[in-house]
Amino acid sequence: PSRHICPAWWISSSVAQLKATDPEEEPLIYGVSGEEAMRYFSVNKDTGVVWLRQQLDREVRTPATDTVNIQIGDVNDNSPVFHGQPYTVHIPENTPVGRSVFMVNATDPDQGTGGSVLFSFQPPSPFFAIDGARGTVTVIRPLDYETTSAYQLTVNATDQDKLRPLSRLANLAISITDVQDMDPIFTNLPYSTNIEEDIPLGYEVRKITAIDQDLGRPRGIGYTIISGNTNSVFALDYISGSLTVNGQLDRENPLYSAGFTLTVKATELKDDRSPSDATVMTTFTILLIDKNDNAPKFNSSEYRVRITELAQVGFALPLFIQAEDKDEGVNSMFQVFLTGNNSEYFTISPTAVQGRADIRMRVAMPLDFEHIRTYSFSLYANESMSDHVGFARVYIELINENDNRPIFSRPLYNISLPENTPPGTSLLRILATDGDAGTFGTVRYYFSDEPDQFSLDAETGWVILRASLDYELMRRFTLTVLARDGGGEETTGRIRVNVLDVNDNMPLFQKEAYVGSLRENEQAVQPVARIRATDEDSPPNNFLTYSIISASAFPSYFSIVMVEGYAVISVTRPLDYEQVPNGMIYLTVMAKDGGNPALNSTVPVTVEVIDENDNPPEFSKPSYIVKIPENIIAGATVLLVNATDLDASREFGQASLIYSLEGSSQFRLNSRSGEITTTALLDRELKSEYILIIRAVDGGVGPQQKTGISTVNITILDINDNVPVWKDDPYHANVVEMSPINTDVISVLAIDPDNGENGTVMYSISPENPFYTISSSTGKIRTTLMRSIVISAVDRGTPPLRASASSTVFVNLLDLNDNDPTFLNLPFVAEVPEGLPIGSSVQVEDPDEDKNGLITMALQMGMPRLDFYLNTSTGILTSTAVLDREQIGQYHLRIIAYDAGRFPRTSTSTLTVTVLDVNDETPTFNPSVYNVSLKESVPRDHIVARLSCSDNDAGLNAELSYFITGGNQDGKFSVGFRDGVVRTVVGLDRETQAAYTLVVEAIDNGPAGSRRTGTATVFVEVQDVNDNRPIFLQNSYETSILESVPRGTSILQAANPASSSDKPSTTMMVNSGS
């Protein structure tokens, strides 16, 4: 449109009203384009009102018609649109990685970034990728028809608008076609069997079966043996896979005993029955079962040996005897035993054998050449399961030996004689006999170790003393003697010679002198010393008795008794150190033995008595009382104290005392003289009394030290040496306006730390004022006018002391509370997103002064106060709990404001809090689990389930989109993007997959980054339909049979029983043939 403008129009004047419409009824944005137009005009982007920005001048710009361009700004209000749906593609499973297999096309009519479309898979696919800009779908991982035959992908097309991006979804179905790329595989692995060794020729051991893994068009299979078929004892049918016996088997043959491990190869056959390159190999383990067809045998029919008659029981004869049964298992088990005259003298092991064993023969009973010289008996090996027996003869000859030794008449000879027996005395005769005859029976006697004191006659066996004896040196002799026969055999005997004591030794003390000690006042009985003496004689000559035969002092105070082999000297009564000369007592002790006559010895014993600290110090008084003036000089003597100690020694007595003081650092006590003096000037006003604790300790150490204690009470007398001091200076008093006459204004206080009259304060107004009065004793002031007063204070001491300065009292007039609080910035409205803390400031004013104008706010009782907190002083309102729009969408809070006057005044107002919706609710399926049964014959696009899901949020936050995110790898199902209806995409096949577990997600349309997801599970059971025919494994079958084969014998497997999954059984019949 055109418009004439007057140059006199003011800046900001409205020039024109623009109006435009959008066929899609979307909101428009107005604007001005062109440098000249933008300099003089502006347009309101929402209303289209054109207004003047700069004053026009007709002389500068000639009147002309200009064009106003209206630019309508685009709003992103269109979602991308897919073209060419539905999307379906078929590709072979050997499609190489990186090849493009499809291109998705979508456009967006919006402009700018709102019309630019990017593609993506939702969710991403591990096997395919899509170019975000072009929509090209590419293979990114190798495909396998046998693993997955179809993929159902969801393509997401999203525009690039930054403020409000829009998107749309489309389904892409990719079907995989089979390629011949799989090797065959054996079924029913592993192959292993056991057969008996006497199995007849032609016996079928096992049928071997392999199948082609390519399910689209499987090939036939050919079978061959690659290795392990020793001597070709087995045959494998090339077509049927039947393995039969082709040669004579014998488990005892070393070539066959370990069994057979056949390597079998299965080859896929082409259409012309020629072998292909697709092969697979496996092993077939065959073990032979043993038959009992062998008898046990010995390695020799006769065994001979010579052994000594001294062979001990358990001696193994040097014979190599071996028994063997070549059968296996229980067929090779047999018993071995001896039989015949005198066979009980020997034993064999083992007696039970399986297979083969070395037989060990041992001596079972003692042998004697003089009794039996030769042995002859039989050895048998007998099977328990059959009548098979093995036999051999055994001959044993004994060798004669000298097997008798001399034997003493007694194992031990005992003799006792006194130590003074003279040398040359014959003591005793020993005797030994030998059962052997001749020289073997002749016995001679010898000492094992020749002793110095004794001799032995080799022929007669007499023992003779040849040297003097000493009981104290050797009390007993044990002599070892030998009896030796003519063959060199020896027997050992013992002679025990006991020497008897004679009393020829006196007692001997262990020390030449003994020293003991004890403290005075020790209670009886206290051991002082332990004494011991020894006597080398034997009992009873060495039995000792002890006695005290002399004492230098207090002989009746001591006793001696035996304790654990010692003579213990003890005191029977306490001793007093002060009564013992030099603290020492000297004793003489005698030890006497038990001989007849008795021998004795003596030894000196010195006893030292130790002094004890047993008296504490004591002060002359239990407490001292002293009074001194507070102006006493430092260092002046206050008191002289004294303590005494009854102990007489210098170590613990009077001379050892040391004084100490506790309680104050203002005083000092001389540690030796006991003089108490001051250490500094005193001040009664700081402290008027001191209580000191004084101590006197003697020379004892640790727990033995003794202490005396007393107290000193010192009272400080007052001197008038302090002037009164104002407690508060200056004083300020408040009087409420319009108060009556004689109202109490304030009480002043001056403090004088002196005592009595010296500390009593008198008050006065100086100079005198007719408008005020003051109490001279209490300091209370009364007035009728608002004034300032000068006051003074003086004490009542002698001479009286006046305060160093006067004090001033200032009296102020106080305000009355006569105004109500007033709210500002009404009305109070706040908007806050749910789930976040809120804050809204409330302002109130009161024209009163001081506390009357101090405002406090609070929430009125009965409001929902648990969700909010109002700061009583600042007026800031905050939430005390997370707000939930779905519970409460709006709050109306009543606020009361009151001042701090003595009689508070109040005002009230209302605050409205609106809770804005936030995407905080998760979509919820009801129910969350769906169970569906479908026949495998249902058509494409069949409805499987209608899902129900809700979201308690509002607006876009409650708008839901549905996706299948799991269990749909082969793309058999889809779900409605908006309605949540699950449908079939392609036909189902129960023989391929009988059940599906689909995971469906519902996503709300909240802001990006805060969208919420709900999940449901759909269990789909595919019910069978009879849609598969029986399939022969081969186009033709050939086999050979004996004409004598009995009726009912299985001769051929023409079909695989597992080739069909349909429930009806397969029945085959031969239509014709002979």
C-alpha cells in the first residue's frame, strides 16, 4: 500500500498499519528491508504498525512514493515427509561391506535450517548405516542369512531448526537371500561306540549323518574314511553313511588292542553327484570289547632256588615268577595259590591278579636246616569265571648255618662291697653255655672295655678286684662282658658292682662367710640369710643338721630351719636399729653330718640392720592466721614457720627438712629457714585474702618420704586508695513522648572498689538543676523536660575521694507506634517451574520510627505452609519441598506483616504462586506386559496388540511416540508411531522362530535432553500351521542286502525324521517293487 506523510509528523508517530495473512494460519513476523527505509521507518514485528524513526525534510527529499517491503519470517511448523513408502529391499547375504543398498528420500517445506533434513536409524543398527544428508543406506558388517534373514529398521528424519526441531519416522524392511556359502555339519556328535571282538563281518557299527547348513537349497552328502582304518577292517557307504565291519577283529592283536580312531569326511555333492569343495571332517572312536578266550600262564613250568636257613620271615626268594592272562577286564582276573607238603612255610603275593603280575614268594615261618632241608610244592593260577588253569612246580633247598650263640646264666650279675675292700679279692664267677657242638660250643670270656679296677679269667669266668675303690669318686661300676664261641658268635652280659660308703668326709660350706640384712621393725618371721653345706659321703653319713652356736647381740631373736635344702636364718621378733651397736650382729653357724662318730664344720654370718624412715615432720601449728595492710612493701617478712622430725639420723631427721609453699606467687617461703616474705606489692581491691599451703618433707625417697602440712591464712587490710569510677559514661536515656511528670529516666552508677565507708558513693547534680533530681544513694534521676544533665560522684572515705570526671546523661524522646505496615508492589504474583526452588520478594513499609517501623512477615495460619518458607525479615518466599504441578497447580498464600511496637500493628495481602509444567512424569504402560498368540498363517499388517500408555504431564510433554527397541532383529513387526498398535510386517514361520519377545518404548515430546521413556514387553507365541511337506534327503536311494535277511530288518533310511517341525507324523510306503 502507499501512504502520504506530512514532514511535520513527530518521531515515533504511527505511519501505517500493515496487515498480511498466511494460508496455513501460522503467526507472521513483520520487518523493514532496504537501507533507506530502515533509516526512517521501523515496524513492530508482531502488530505490523509502521512508525517514524527520523524527522522528514521535504527540501532534502522530494515527495515521492516509496515501497514498503513486508518480510514474513518463517516458523518451523512442518515435519519432514518421506517419499516412496513403503521401503522394502532384497539383497544377497554376501553383499560386501560398504556397498549402498537403498536410498531414503524425505523433504521439508520449511525454509532455512527448518527445511534441512538429516537422517538416522532409531535405534542404530549394527549391520547398516545411513548417510545423514543423502539418506543412502550402506552395509557396515558382514551379513549371514542363516543367522538373520530379515531386518526391520526405523528411519528418523529430523529438520535442523535450533529452537523447535521436528522429526518423522519411517520403516525400512531389508530381506536377506541365501547364498551357498556354508560347509556341511555332522549331526549327533560325538561319534563313539564299543563292539565285541568276535563281531561277524557285515555288522553295521553306526550310521553317520551330515547336513548342508545352507537352508535355502541344501545339497546331498557323500561319506569317506580318510585315516585310521587299519587293514581296512571297516567299510563306509558313500551315500548312506553306514559304517560296517569289513575284516576279522581280535582285541589281543597289538594293532587292534587300543581300538580305532577313524577320520571321516563328509562332502557336499553337486547336482550331478560330483563332489564340491564344501567338506567337513570328524573322528569316530571304536573300542573292542574283550571275550574270555585265553587261560592264565606262568613264565616257567619249574622254579628252583637255594637259600640260607637263617632267612627271616618276610625274606623274598630270588625267583622271577610272572603270571599273565591276555584277556581284558574280568576275563583277565585269576587267583594264584600254593599247594603241597610244607608249602605253609612260604607265602606269595599278590594272590589276586588281573591281566599280568610279578609273583613275589616270601618266607612265612622260621626255617631250620636241622628240621627240614628241602621243600617241594605246586603253584597254581586259576580263573574264577571259567575252568582255565595255569600250573608250575617250585623246589627250595636250605643251606646250613652256625645259628646258636652263647647264653649267660643270668642277664645281669649284681655284687656290693665296701669301698675299703683289699685288691686281689675274687668277687664272682660268670657262666655262659652254647648249644652248638665242637668248636662252635667252646666259650671264652672277655671285657668289652678293659677296666682299671677289675680283671676277668678268660677260661673260668672269675672276676677279681685289682685296685682300691673310693665311694666318693665312683659309687657304681657297670661292666660289659663278652661270651664268644668257636665260630665267632658273641653274646653280651653285664656285671653291676655297687661300692658301699664309709664316713670319711666332713661337711663343707659353699662360702667361707655369709652376709644378710633386714630392715628395722620387720615383722617375724623374716629370712635373713640362706646357708648350704655339702658332704661327699652317702646317706646316712651325709645327712646334715645346722645350729647357731654364738651371736654378738640378741641371740634369742634368731632361729635356723631347713627350707628346700637350705639352712635359712630368720628373726623371730622385730629389731630396733637404734638398739643395735653400729647396726651389725655377728653369728656363728655349725653343720654336723650323720656319721658315727659325726664330723662338723662352722662358718661366720654377718647380719646388717637397715634404718627406716618412720617419723613424719610436724609444724608447730596446724594453721597460721596473719593480717597485713595492703600497702606493705615487697620483700617484707610476713611469718616464720618451724617443723620438727623425731627421726634421729641426718638422712631422715631434722637436718633433712625442706620447706615449700603453694597457693600464691605473691609470697615466698625460704626452703631451709621457714621465713615467709612478700614478692610484690599487694592490692586488696584485686584480692583481699590468701590461703597458703606449706609443706615440710624429710630426706626419704619415693614412698618412704614423709611430709608435714600446715596452712597460712593471710588477710589484707583496706586503705582508701581508689576514686569512684562511672560504670557507663556518658549515659543515654529514652523517654516515650507524652510521658507524665516524675517519670523515672535512668539510674546511674559509680563504682569504688574500696571497702566499707571508703567504697560508699554519694551522687549529686553539678551544677544543681531545678528540672532534675537525683538520689544521692541510688543514683536514680527524674525529670519533667528533655534535657542533658551533668552529674558527679564522691565516696565517704577519710579523706573522701571524688570521681576524676563528671558524667553526662542525655535524655531522648521516644516514638509511639501509631501507623500500620503497608505492602508495596501489589498484587503479588509468581510463576515457577515445578521441581525447582522458588523465590518471590514481598516489600512492606511502616512510617513509624525505630522498632515501631521494623517489619516482620509470616504466612497466615491455615495456609499450605509445609511447601513454602517466608523469610520474616527480607520477605523472600522460597519453597521447602519440590513442587509438583500434577498434585497442586496453583497456590494462594495469605501473608501477614506486623511491626515491632509494644502493641504491634498488622496488614495482610495474598501471593499467588502458579506452578508451570516440567517434563517430570514418565510414560506408563497399562499393562506393562502383553501376551499374544498368533497363527503363523496370519497376513501381513495383522494387528498383534494395541498398547495403552499414559503420561501425567501436560502439552507436548504428554505427547507420546512409540518404537520397537528389542526382539525385532529380523523386522517381523512394527508399531504405530502415534497410536501404539503393533502389527506384523511380513509373514511368520513357526519353524524358523516359534516365539518373540518385543520391547516397545514410548517416548514423550519433552524438550531435547529431558525426554522420558516408558517400556512394555510383548510376548508373541507363534502357533503352528501344517504348511511343510515331508522331504527326502536324496533324489534316489540304493542299497544291498543278503537274500537271507529276516523280515523286519531295517535296510535304508529314506527321510530325515527331524526334517519337518510340523506336528503331524510322516508316513512312507513303497508303492511298487520286487
